[in-house]
Amino acid sequence: MSSAINRRRFLGSTAFAGLAASTAQAATMKRSATRPVVISSANGLTSTNGGATSCVEQAYRLITGGADVLDGLIAGVNIVELDPEDASVGFGGLPDANGVVTLDSCCMHGPKKRAGAVACLKGVRTPSLVAQAVADNTDHHLLVDEGAQQFARSMGFSIEDDLNTDHSRALWLEWKRRTDPRHYPDPASRAQAGQRVGLEMVAEGKIDANHYYGTINCNGVNANGDVCGVTTTSGLAWKIPGRVGDSPILGAGLYVDNDVGAAGSTGRGEANIYSLASFLVVEFLRQGMNPRDAGMAALERIRSHTIEPRLLKEDGNPAFNVNFYVLTKNGEHAGVAFYADEESKYAVCDEHGPRHEPMEPLLPS
Ligand code: GLY
């Protein structure tokens, strides 16, 4: 869906009809120190779960209507988690190597200075809500696997046997057919074959490149300058069962400091974890960098930590992508990545409506 259509849909909605007339005026007015803004990875605008509202629109509408910022963001990402068409997050996320969908999520509440997370959670479509329940109802930060599921059950979440859709199961079966025609080869060749076939399926257009390590990160700030964030994912497609990426790791897939801003990531989690780079972005913001430069400096750190030849292209640069979505307390934002082309976008919703804005690349493609 084009940005123009999204903006029309947004401005046409009852809640925002009054804003249409003031948009031009707002653009020329000096902005107040804090203006409500929600940003996310691109799927926060493209996924609507068959309805009329995207993640960033829903979150912005709730936040500007007075809802708690984190409640608004989580209601937004729930749209993507529940959307069977988004094979990177929640229900219908691409499964692990055994065909089981396992989900990771982290959320952080700036004003409350509380965070919660779940990893390798099976059977709950909305892991972000379970992560929030961990923050709100326990003294802990991160619950995993069976324990996370038991906790979710005790909090009243319904547990399903299988979060695959026909689409995610069919893709897994194809991956299995290609990598394991005669049961399993030795583990090393299996891992190599798994990676090769996964990337082949991306190149053939069977899997959206954004869904291979697919994730949604969504960050928001309200008029009081309260900053929150959430990241939620099904993680790496066809991962070794039990693998957890950066998304639920505080400081890696997400970090929020209510005095400064928020950052979150999508892309190759293993690379990000080694630098805890969302925390690093927020620290760079604290030092006075703007969102773009803070994100670029964190990417540069990840690049300098990436030395294994199997992870490098011929030119010595990383052979994978990592993206950061950066939001300051006063509503400035940026989306940055190792690699970005004209298709690479992040989602924004503010007083001008929802739209995609370009990701800025650190490196030439
Ligand atoms: N960034 C998502 C993951 O690596 O699982």
C-alpha cells in the first residue's frame, strides 16, 4: 500500500478528520519540544491483519487519546502479531527447523523504568502482551520456553498447539524437502545447507527478505515526553530449536531511556547481541548525537566486531543486514541499516499521518 493511500486512510478516519485542515499549518509551525510520534519497522504500516488500521496508526491514535504509551505500542504490534500474512512475527511466523513457531519479545516502559521479555515462547500469538505481563506482574525480566508458556497460561492467555498457518507450514516443508531429502546429513552440513536454502528461497521471492530475520520494533513518545518501546518476532526462519535472537535481549533488540529516547532493531540478531547495540544507540543519543548519527555509530561498532570470514562479503563488509529504528524524547527519528535501497523504509505516524520514510544506509549495496 502506498504512503499516499495510507495517509488518505489516516486523514479520512473520524479521529483525525480535524487534523487534515491543520496539516499544512502544522508543517510551518515551530514544533513544540515534545510531539507525539510512533515509529516502527516497515511492517508497522504494511500489515493490517485484514482491517483498516496499521500498527503505527493504532498506537498513535491510542497514545494521542491519552493511553499509556506502552499500552498503545503493544496494541499496535498486536495487529502485526495476529496477521497471518506477516510471516516474521507472531501467528504464522516462520517456524524453527522442526517446524515449530517459537516467539521472542521484549518491551520497555520509559517512565516506569521497567522491562519484560519472553523467549522461545510457543502457543501464544501475542508474545508482546506476555512480555508486558512479565514486567507488570513479576520481579523478573525474561522468561523462556516452558516457563514462559506456564506463566502465560497462569495470566489467562490461551495456549494453542500450533501457531503455523498453511503458508508458514508450506514454506517449512519446502525448506525441509530441499535440505533433508534423505533425513538428516551431519549437523555441520545440515546447518550450512539450511542457511544456503533459506537464502535461496529469499532470492527466489518465496520468502520476503524482511521475514527471514523478520521482526517488528515499534517505539513511541507522547506529549509528556514519555518514551516506550516494544520488539516482537518469530526470529530467524528455520533456526536451530531453542535459538533466541536479539529481540528479547534488553539492550540488543530494544532499549529505552525516558531521559533520552528509544532504539530497537531488526535483522541478524547474533551480530547485534555482540554489541548490545540498541543500548549503544541510546547512549550515543545521550551524548548529544542526532538519531541518524547515533544509529550509524552503532552500526559501525557492529561492523568492526564482525570479523569471521563466513560473515563477510568480498569487500570485507558484513554479508547480512541490521536495521535500527531510533526515536528521541523530543520526537526526532531515523531508520538506519547497513544496506538500504529505495525499497527500504521504516514506518512513522505523527501529526502529519502515517507514512513510510527511507532507511539510510551505512554502506553501499
Ligand atoms: N532480529 C531478530 C532475530 O535475529 O531473531
